[in-house]
Amino acid sequence: MSVRAFFQVAKVENAASPYDTIHLKVFYPAQRSGSPQEQDMGIVPADEGRSPFKVVIFFNGINCGPEIYQWLAVKLAERGLVVVTFAWVAQNLPGIVALTPGVELKNLAPNTYGTAPTASALPTLLAALERLQSEGVLAGLLDLDQIILGGHSAGGRVAIESADPRFFSQVVGAFAYGAHTAAIVQLGYPPNTILPLPDTLPLMLIGGTCDGVIAKSSHRYGVDWERATTPITRTFQQAIAGNRGDSYLLLLEGANHFSIAHPFDSTTGRPFLDFPATQPEEQLRNLIAEAIGLFIDAHVRHQLKALETLNRYLVSDNPLIAAFERK
């Protein structure tokens, strides 16, 4: 089995030109056929024996290119998933042009939060998946009733905030790295507020003990956090009730905000705020990918063996795991 990818373009409804175009890269399990189309055009068929494919939509951090998450997309596709990454250059803030995961700021306000999704790119991405289901190498092979949202930093936040069947009935779970739901005081929230999550679907929150970006951004939330992981831990403790056994908190010892990024890009975003990672980066990435893959296998694919393996982390003495909780 190999992993292949192709590119697509989608227009964002109601977005003003030139900021109305999203470029997608779609990764899928492939099976070489030796056909003329494959030889001449590089179009490799999907591995139909592993279909229908559940789909992961991955939301990048602000000014973080999707290519830094390709390693994760490939590892998840190797597990039999279709993974969508994307690039959208837009103005989320007036006068500031950035590569964005798509943040619907009006839905973060105190009078609207929780009533609508914060992932403004998601309707466009879901419509693009519908088109892929009807044409191309993935036609008829997608399970569009089993979509998982994931993301990093601001992208992780909109993923977990938008994973609500009231908004998108086809979404069945979510995960995030380096994300939390602390409320921005400039939007009118009291300091030190943690906003609630939908709390209806399986969820995994992952963070690192050396996350300098989170640690040095606490002023946005009107508080001085005790640890870099404090807002992620508090999101797990306060934003969800849990009690279903499908919500997880995984804190990685020595990981920083960009431990999920490879190859690392120091030219955009805010990596200058980050603390150095204190554990081998490749080992951290492997653990991130394994945890996410097991989470999806256990709670979306309902594989008992994956659930048993994932839950063994609860009693693991792995030096890369600072904390692992389930509720």
C-alpha cells in the first residue's frame, strides 16, 4: 500500500475576491495499477479494498503552511484514512492578510459563542468532499457520514469548537494539538474564562509541556498561566463533562508548540515565542500520530484492539508522556 495525493481548488461562498479560494491537498491510500493513465499522468487509483474511507479534515495554525503537516497526513492515510489539508489566504482581521484555518470571529463573541461553528472554511471543505465523491479517483469511495476534524493551534481550536452534530451531522469526532478554549478578553470576556465545548462527540486534546507560544500568549486571556499546559488542561477539565470514556487529554513531556510541524518553518507564524523541545522530535511526532490514529480507530472505527492499546497509555511509564487522562 502506498499513499498518494492530489490537489483541488474550492471557492468560498460570500468571501470577497481575491480571498475566496481554498487550495486543497487530498491524501489517500493508493494501489498501483500500471495503467496508461498512471504511467502518463501519475494518477494512481485508490486502494478500493480499504474503502469506504473515513475522512480527516486538518486545520492548520495561522500562518502555518499545510506542508508542515504532511508527515501526519501520510501516517493517517497509511492507516486507511483520507486526509484533507488546505491553504487559504484571507483577511480574518481587518487589514491583516494571513494563511488561515478560517476563524469566524463573530461566532467567538459572548452573545453568539456555541450557537454556530467557528470554522469558517468547513462548509466549503465539506462541499468539496461531496464533489470528490462524485468524480475522480475517490468517486464513490468516501464515507461522508464519518468525518473527523483535527488541527493545530488556532486550527485545532476551530476544529474542536465546530465538532457538533447540530452544525454538521457528518462530523463524528475531533482532535487538536496545542489548542484550548480560553476566551480572548478583547472580545468582551472576563479574564481567565474557559469557554465550553459541544461535548457530544469523541475528543482528544494534545499539548506539550514546553509550549512557549501558549505560555507567552496568556495576556490575551487576562491571566498568567502557571504552566504552558494550563489552558489545555483546564479545557479538558472544564469545557467538557465527558463521562462517556471517549474524551482524552494527552500531555507530552518536552514537546513544544511546533512539535507537530515537520519540516519546521521558522519564517512565518510565531515560532520565535516557542520554548525548545527537550525530547527527540521524531519520537514526539511518532507518538502524536500513533495517539491520534488509535483515537480514531477506537472511537470512530470502533476497533476494540485499538481501544485497548490506547487505554494502556493510562498506565504507561513512557517518558514522553507527562499526563494522560480519559473521561
